Amino acid sequence: MIMLRELLPTDRPLLEAVLRSDDTFRDEEIAVALELIDDALGKPNSDYWFQIAEDGDSILGYICYGPTPMTESSYDLYWIVVQRDARGRGVAGMLIDYIEQRVSGRGGTGIRIETSQLESYGAARKLYDRHRYEEVGRIPDFYREGDALLTFYKRL
């Protein structure tokens, strides 16, 4: 049974393993993801909030989100990661549903997501579409030649 819980200090190496469970993320992306985990673990009032999905003692994935700086009620979904072997079990959808409820409960009015146009992010874009996030912006060649930044947004 999949359960959601808060981030624990012992999760860091397990979350790194989830990030490395396939070739979706490059080393520099993993380094940034780990920086956010370290920030959340090191600061009691970090603006990076995590929910961990687990089944028994196995971490299936996680989501990182938080308030968007300089906005009144907007939030960012920074990372959503599901372990390769756990995909197709509804983990990502459960994590998105969770943060939408949490954000709405805190008076949040919308969630923004930025992602890559690369095919390796295609499953993520389909997930956002299923959850009714609209593509609201595209910057060509943002990350590198042929890799646009796509911005999705959902008004809650």
C-alpha cells in the first residue's frame, strides 16, 4: 500500500538512488535535486517542501514544491520523481493530488511547473496534461540548442 510521509534525514541516499534509477536526469540535474533535499533537511523553515511516497520500506518517489518567491499565493512544483520500477502504479498522480490539496488548503491559487521539451520528459508532460495543467509558455533553446523550457500552470 502506497503511503505519503514527510522527508527524513535518512532519505537522502535513497532519494538519490530514485533519481538515478534511469537515464531521465543528467548529473547536473541530480546535483540540483540533491541541493534542494539538503536545504530542506538543513533548515527547519526551508521553502522546499517534500512528500515521500513509499510502499513498506521502499521509497517509490517524491515531490518537491513550495511557495513561489515574491507572489501572494502561487506555488512551484520543482521536482516530481518516481523510481523506474514503480512507474505505472499511480505514484506521480497521488503526489500531485496531495500537493494540490495542500496548496489549496494554504490559500494557494495556482501551481507552476517548468520542464524540458526533451522526449525523456514526455511522460511528465503527459502527467501534467492528465491533471489539467496548461502549457502557458515556451522558450526555445533555453536549456541548450533544441531543448526548450516549457511552463505549465494550473489555477486551483
